[in-house]
Amino acid sequence: MPDDKSSTQELEQLIAYTRNYVEYQGSLGLTGFVPQRSISLEQVREELGDCKRCKLCETRTNIVFGDGDERAKLVFVGEGPGRDEDAQGLPFVGRAGQLLTKIIQAMNLERSQVYICNIVKCRPPENRNPQTDEIAACEPFLQKQLEAIKPQIICTLGTSATQTLLRTTEPISKLMGRFHEYHGISVMPTFHPAYLLRNPHAKKEVWEDMQLIQQEYDK
Ligand code: SF4
């Protein structure tokens, strides 16, 4: 039988080993395994500054950083700002945004209780899809926003947001209807509200996804 002293030594060795391992993972940049230093949304916004890290800065009116509760349990991530969002500097304020607000309210939540942002923070010209280099330049700031908020659930809206976050090329239709994982956060992909405006018949599938989110949210 080990005495109390040797048990304590073993415990101390285990703690030291664990600490070294965590620091080693951190030195490799494996942030998913390491408890992150807390960062605030304000700090992320400050770091972004008057960003010119990609060519979308040349045509934007406003950076659309994100909007909502810094402590939100649920974050919606879209693709990029459209014309109305670019003009106002706020995410999801056009027709698609109004539909998103209705979807949120149908889940018995208010917009102010969730956080809403996009993969890229400047409007792609003519609402084209964001390009790979633009996503690569902007995504670190989305990652930091999610690190600051630490939500329980992320709902990705549309193909671009879903494929970017989940690092997949699978079509969204094959990813909907079940939770995926992003750094320990549950991710539910669903159609973008702009797609729903063009294809109202798809609302049923989105509503089924929202019900799954609601169940997870209430846990
Ligand atoms: S899209 Fe993102 S990376 Fe590109 S200029 Fe805007 S804020 Fe910067």
C-alpha cells in the first residue's frame, strides 16, 4: 500500500506532467486542446481596426463586425454582409435579416439574446461568394469572436459558413439535420435565410434544425 507521502508525490508528478503537456500543445498552436486566455469582443474589434488585410476593404462602406450578446449561448454565422449590412455596419438587417429575426423569435428568443456575425466582415462586390484568400484573411477574427463569446451552439447559415467552419466540402444538404463539432461547440448547419426567400419550401427543413437547436439550448 502506498503511503500518503508517495501518493501526494505521484499526484504532484501527474499535475506537473499535465501542465507540461498543455504548454507543449500550446507551443504547437493546437488551440483546440488548450484552455484559451480570455479575450473580449472589444479587444477583437480593436485588433481588427480599420482592416485592410484583404481586397474586400477596397469596396466596402463599413466593416460589419457582428452584433448581439457577448455572453450568448447561440451564435449565428453567415457568409458575408450584403448591401444593407454594408450601408449600416450591422449584420442581417436586410430582407434575409428580417427573416432571421423571425426565425429567432419563433424559437422564443430575442435577437439581443444571440450573437450574429459572418465569415467575412466586408461586403463582397455584387454579393458574390467570398473567395478563399478573403476567408483566410478574415476567419481568424471570427475564431477570436467565438473564443470571446464561448457559445454553446453555433448555427451556420448557408454553404460558405458551414464549409468554412467545419472544414468540409460536403454539400450543406448532407450536413443539415444533425450537430457537428467545432472546438467543443455544437454546430448546426442550415440554409441561409436569403436561400429561404428564394425557396420558401425549404423552411420546413430549417425549422426542424431550429427545433434541434432549441432542445440543445434548453439543456
Ligand atoms: S473582409 Fe475581413 S480581412 Fe478582409 S478587409 Fe474586411 S475585415 Fe479585413
